[in-house]
Amino acid sequence: MTLQSHPSQPTPLSCPPQRSYTILGTGLMGRLLAVTLARQGHSVTTYDSGGPLAEHSAARAAASMLAPLAESAITEPGVVRMGQHALTRWPQLLGALSTPVFFQQNGTLIVWHRQDATDASRLRQQLEKTRTTLPDLPAMQMLNSASMAEVEPALAQRFAQGMYLPGEGQLDNRQLLAALAHEMEQLGVTVHWNCPKNPTDIRLDSNEWLLDCRGLGARPQWPALRGVRGEVIRIHAPGVTLQRPTRLVHPRYPIYIAPKPEHVFVIGATEIESEDLSPPSVRSSLELLSAAYAVHPGFAEARILEITTQCRPTLADNLPMIRQTAPRTLEINGLYRHGYMIAPAMLDVTLEVLA
């Protein structure tokens, strides 16, 4: 089934007691499921082709922004509703972890240069249309030079106008992945790192379920999956202060800049229809860094920590899906570029199916 709305209840349903679960793939979804099911008292075993750092997972390369209204420009209302659900559920999920994870809900700022005003106007119309469909979304605020100085003082001298989307947020993906791995260990999950498995490798007993969360690794069993390439640069910029994720409207390379703890910034751009996992080109790296510098000149003295390429698992309609392909076997996949924004809804619906 394709998921097009979030569950009505923010608290996941408990599954029947005394079950065993085998989870293939421990990126974001696999770890969330492993921790939640183990906390409910079930026996959980996981297999992954990588290690605790999730080096083979798209979840490691993400900016982990929770921006349902901002993302509505390129997705459906159902995904936007799942993003709304995430803004309530993530604090609950993070609060249950024994290791703290950075979470921020300071909204999203959208800016543009004068020559890109037409594209910004078009984006504004798209966002206003979304609020007509989903009126419970917080209202977008148009900023002038005075209100820009209040919302984001560091950018007030460079941008005389902008759009502010209140209530949107972000978290630190790498802190979260590490915290979930730690929680799995504390809860007694049997973890097999660097040990890839296919569904055919697992022989289920009568009280066991198989949950396949392998992303693109599941393509032999799910040929409709495709990879969508993303490129992300992580930099350290002590001289830059941004209070929230900032997006730059640009006709060719719109970017986002997500501030993380300790003056680390994640800079990324739109997706590329390609499964190429080679390093980013000189051109794309220059465009990303030049766009960031155009937002804030303090990035000129930043230090590049990492340039990462990853492919997100995507289905034909760019929507996530849970499907049952065999008795006691669920496949959860297709989170596309919205992984952190929709993962809590996918988690809760999966638990509801299992219940």
C-alpha cells in the first residue's frame, strides 16, 4: 500500500507480545523499528551491509530537515501531512533515547537575490496553494528588511526580503543514528554489522516477521526502485551564525544550508536523476560553495569537512510504500528525499500493520 497520510494517533500501537523480528537494513527506518520493537519486549535481530556509522545509508548523508511546507513545492499533500506528524513525533522519539540528539524547531527561512524574484514569486504561490489545501499548516510570513533583521540578523544586510515558514525544524542525523545504534545495544538487539542478507537467506519460524528496510539494496526483489543522487557538503564555519535552515531560491542551483551543532553546516542542492555514486564534480562543488558564499560571506573562511554523494531509494511516484510480499514479510521503502520528515509516520503505520 502507498502511504498518503499520517496516522491519526501520534503514539504507535503495541504489537502482540512474544514475537521475533528480523530486520534487513539498519539505516534510519531499520534502527527506528529495531529500537521501538525491542523496547516493546520483542526479540529483534538486524543485518546490515555496513557498520554502526551507516556509511552505506542515505540517512548518513542527509540534512535531516523537517520542513513540510517548504517541501510541498515538490511533493504531495499526503507527504506534507506526514511531515506535520513528524514535528510532533520526533520530540517523543528523541526524548525516549538515553543519548541526547540535537533537535530544533525554529522554522525555515527562504531568501533570494533580486534577479531571482520571479522564481521566488512562483514559489510563494505554490506555498500559498498548499495552505489552501492544508489550512492547519502555520501561515507563511513575508519578510521585509526590518522583519528580516529580527528573524535572521546575520542575513539582513544581504537580503531585503524573504519568506519565513514558522514551526518547521531539523535534527542532527548523525547524532540520531549513533544514538539509535547505542539504544539497540542497550536493549539487547542482536546486531550483525557488515553482514548483508537477502530475504531468501532468512528462514522464518511461525512466530517471526521479516522487515525489509534495505533501501536500494532491495532492488533485486523490488525492481521499481531507482536511485536519486544527492550531493552534500559539510563545512565548519565558526564565523557564521544562522539560527535555522535557510534555502536560497535560484533557477539552476537552489540550495539549503542547515546549521548543526558546533558551527557545522550542511549544504545541499536538489536531486539528480542518476545512480552514479562517484564523488561530486568540480562544477557542482563550486556551485554549491559559491551559492553558500552568496548567502553569507563568512563561508569564505569555512573549512570543508566532507563532500558526500549518496543515492536515495525512490519509487516511480516519489512516494513511500509499505507492502507485504509474503506471509509475515513487510517491505518498507521509497522514502526518497523526505526520509527524516516522513520516517515517524512510516514507523507508526508499520507498527499498526504489525498489530
